[in-house]
Amino acid sequence: MLILRSTIRFPEFAADVDVSTPLAGIVGLFGPSGHGKTTLLRLAAGLERGTDTYVEHAGEVWQDDRRGIFLPPHRRGIGFVFQDSRLFPHLTAAGNLDYAARRARPDRKDPTREQIVDMLDLAPLLHRRIEDLSGGETQRVAIGRALVSRPRLLLMDEPLSALDLRRKMEILPYIERLREEMDIPVLYVTHSIDELSRLADHMLLIRGGTVAAQGAVPDVMQRMDLGPMMGRFEAGVILEGPVVGQDAEFAMTDLAIGTQVLRMPNIDAETGTIVRVRIRARDVSIATEEPAGISIRNALRARISEIFIEEGAFAEVLMDLEGTGLRSRITRESVVRLGLAPGREVFALIKSSAVDRRLIPGGGKRGSTEQSGIIPTE
């Protein structure tokens, strides 16, 4: 558990932080730029001093201004990966790892340098100088350097923001492996909902220097009241379920969502593998009768739970899909013309090509890491 309370004032910005979050896997700090995500990381690391700050990690008090306790950053056992790599340019990749290894915490034996080199596929890069690495390779080395120090907590501040889409897709599987193979909790800052839904298990929604919401990623993403903060265009939900079939002829995969089947483009995974999918509200249509003769392959039975009418042309509809929330962004006119209301049974129409998906670590059988990512839509 990480507990952090602090008030911090800048001329152009103020933050009132009150966080109590479990530390397991990856905790995503999500929100717009300039709203306090990086400030929260720096407070946790001891790199920023607020007013009356309290920081506790796994039962150990790192900072308590009221009692005069302040553990300096180098004694907190934190690894930090920044937006820019901040590697030593005069050293090779191996030299950067060796520098961190000499400063590794003696009370922690894992992970070993060899494990990290293998996990991040760094062996071909070790002899190369930093200036000769691509952006994705540089960030892999930066992550490796942070891990070689054997941290108790890894802080990642938008590590992919400086990379183009191709490089992001290249490095995301390595961050997934970090979550799967290393017993090191991660605080991961991002303003990308794609990264959040792919990587994080728990999230903090940061808005205006405060924590507007926190909880499991699927639970927070389906909250209708948070729509403006999540971004209307990318808002949606996360569903999880096991693979129940593969259609080799059409390169399609069937996923069980309760007792129903969601059909989507092929993911290389065995039957029983748990898959997480992200469904954007804008990609869900609603029918009051089961449709026929259309190209959309998914028509899932659902019941309307709530309708949020916006100013302007649009409305958001929250549906109960066998105990799981599903959102649809449609026009207010459609709500009226179809007679939609809470409690009404409908069919949620989802285009197979609109489904973003990834494998869930530890969730049944495993598939190929290379095929486990969401499909880039930019």
C-alpha cells in the first residue's frame, strides 16, 4: 500500500494530494497534461517538497513532516524512468547498467542483471553507445537501468510520450513482461487511454491536482460521471473473458462475455486464455430488436442501466451486459426515436474491427507476447 498526502503550491498550479492505493502490478496515473501526475510521482520519490507531506510505502514511513521524518530519495529504493531516458551518453548500454548495478540495494537479490537483459532483449545492445540507439532501444535500456538497481518501487513518467506509434508498439510488450515477470510494483504516468487500458490493473484519475477517482481500471472506465474527465471521444469500457474458439478460415477469435460470445480479429491464444478488450462508447450502437442482414457480427443482449443526456446532440447510455458495464455514445435523437429508457432490454452492436485487445498475465493459458497488444487505431 502506498499512502501519500500533501499540499503543494506553484504560481501556476496547486495540488492537494490524498492517495491510498494498493501496490501490485501497474497502477496507472491518468489524466490531462499539467494536472499533477508527475508532481505526485516526485512527491513519492522525495524529489518534491510539499506542505505537511506524509509518504508511507508498504508500512514504512518515508516522510512525515509533522514528525520531522524525511528519507532522502536514494534511500527509498525507487527506480525512475523519465520521458527522456537520462542515460549517460559517454557510456555504452552495458556501462549504464553496470553503473546502476554498483548502486543496487544489497537487501534485494532479485531481479538479477541477467534476468533484466533477457527480459528486455538487451544483449544485442550492450556494446553500443547511447547515441547509436533508436528511441525505443534507448527507453528499453533506461528501464533496464532502473530495474538493475533492484528498486522496491518503479516510477515511470510517460516513458513512451517521446516515441512515435511504431516505437510505442515495439516497447509496450516489454512493459507488459515487466508486470508479468518482475515482482516490482509500478506507478505509471500516462495521458494515453490506450496505454492505460493495456497496461494498468488499478488507476488513479488525476484532475486539477487532486485524485478525482481511483479503483480497478474496468470499474473506473465504466463510470458515467467521469466521462468528461476520461475524454468523450476515447471513453469506453474494458471487458474480460476467456477465448472459446478460433476461426482459422476468417482469422477470427471468439471470446466469452458471460454466456454470450464477442467475435473479434484473431489473437494468437489458446482456448481458455483470458483476454482483456477495450470497447469505445463511440463504437457501440443500439438496436431494440435483434438485427439481421448487417455486417456487424456482434449483437449482445443487454439492459439499459442509465442514460446521460449531454448538452448538444449526444447522449451516453450505460448498459448491463450480464453484470458488466457497457457504454454507448449515440445521439439524443436516437434515444427519443427508439424509446430508450433505463430497464429496457436492447441489443448492443459492436463492430469486430473496433475491438482493442490484449492477453491478461496469469489469466489462464498464455499466448504469443508479440500478438498480445491492442491494435493501433491512429
